[in-house]
Amino acid sequence: MIVQLFNSSSVSGPERLVIPALAKFKDQVMIINMREERIERLRESDPLEEYARSFNLAYRAVNVRSRWDRCRDSRAATTSSSSTPGSSSCTFC
């Protein structure tokens, strides 16, 4: 089984390169998208899901609150400007 993990709110370069190539192995592939809850338009439809399904690939979405790198950057900024070391309002799944 090949599992391709994305954190994507659109279909752009990486998705357009990887998904068609994986379609050759369609019975052995699953596309998983970490779908960010903070992006409202993804609550209604997911362009990556539509694109993956157009190649008849198995697709699953995992809802997350935010991207890890976005959270880490936010935490670093909060920590450096906060009087309480290590305090942060950043949460992620």
C-alpha cells in the first residue's frame, strides 16, 4: 500500500505531479489530506478530493486545526514576545 499524505487546500504543482503518477498503481494507493478546519471553503468542498477521485484513487480527509509549521512559527513568536517562557495559545492536532 502506498499512502500519499498532503496538507493541501488547493491543487497545484505537487498534487499535479504526484497524483497522476500514482494513478498507475490505483489499487495500491490512498491519498490522505490533512484538511485544515480554519479554511472555510474546505468545509464545503475539497479540490484535492475531487482531483484524486478523477483518477479513481482512494481518498480520505483528516481534519486538523492548523499546519504544524504554522503552529510552530506562531509558538516561537508568542514565546519570544511573552513574559512567561513557553506560554502559547497555539493548538494543533
